[in-house]
Amino acid sequence: MNEKLLNIREAAQFLGVSVDTLRRWDKSGKLVALRKPGGTHRYYAVRDLEIFSSDLIKLASEWALSRKEISPDLYCSNSAVFQARLMRMQDEMLASAKEQGFVSLVTAVAGEIGNNSYDHNLGNWPVAFTEMLSGRAPEERGNGLKFVRKVISQNPISLCFQTGDAELGLERGNGDLRIRKTKNEIQGCLAVIRF
């Protein structure tokens, strides 16, 4: 796929910010620029700029509630697409992160949530954060979401996860589960990881 690329001046104009702001965002990892091999000039994919300038949480929430079609660029239709995007996210975060160990934790949390969303029946998902659901000797299965809970309780990460009419919240540095019934039932699942 040939993505349309804008140079830094065009991207700044697209977003309504200064070129210096884009340079700072690139350096901090907020909006990482693309560079051609061996090059120093910054480029930005138009689709990345559109996504960056949108309110993704609002867009995802509206889609989950409405069950209308959404651009395939904005959701993962199956676990293979999810895994590919998870690796892309990790690579982009590693390219811009100051502390690379933290990138591994965020990637692991996102991966566990995504894998559970595709691989398991989510009907009993709140229990999976606290209890062993199944196991075969000598292994115990069902540790993934307990791992997520532990990582969040020990790091500056928070999670809001909704499927159907249930929502689970885990706050930064706190292992307490906040589970509640929501007013609206959604299709699939919606996870927001903040760090």
C-alpha cells in the first residue's frame, strides 16, 4: 500500500501547529515522524495525521454502540490483524521511547487484553482477573489477565475495559478491580490503556 506522505511543513499545516511543535512531538514520541532510510527529513502519513487529530476513544465508543461499519484502519477484524498492529505499535514505541522496558509492559498489557478478546469467551471475563478458570496438569491456564492486573498495580498504567454491558477499571498503582454494569451494551470489546 502506498501511503500519501506529507513533509513536516505540510503536516504542521494539516494539524494547525508549528513545525517546531511537530519536531518536539517527534522527539518526545507523541507523534513520531517517518524517515526515509539514511534520511533526516521528517514525513507523516496522511492517515496517521487523521487518526492523531481525531478523538479515537469517542470514535471507538460510538462504533461499539452503533454497530455501523467503520474503516478497517481503525479496528482489528481478527487476531492476525491485531497481532500485526500490536507489533507495529511496539516497534513505533521502541523507536521513540526513552525507557524501553516500559514499552514491553504496555505491549504485554495490550497483547493480553487483545488475545483474550479474540481467543476466549468473554462471558466470564471479570472472573478471569481474579480466579483460575481452567487448567491442565502440570500447567495452570488463565494467568494472562491476572498478569495485567499485577502490571497495572505496580506501574503508572490504567485500564478501562468494556464488553457487553460490563465495564472493568484498573487504576494506576492500584490492584483493586472496579467492575460495574453500564447503561449501554456494546459489541465486541473496547479497551483504553493509559500510560
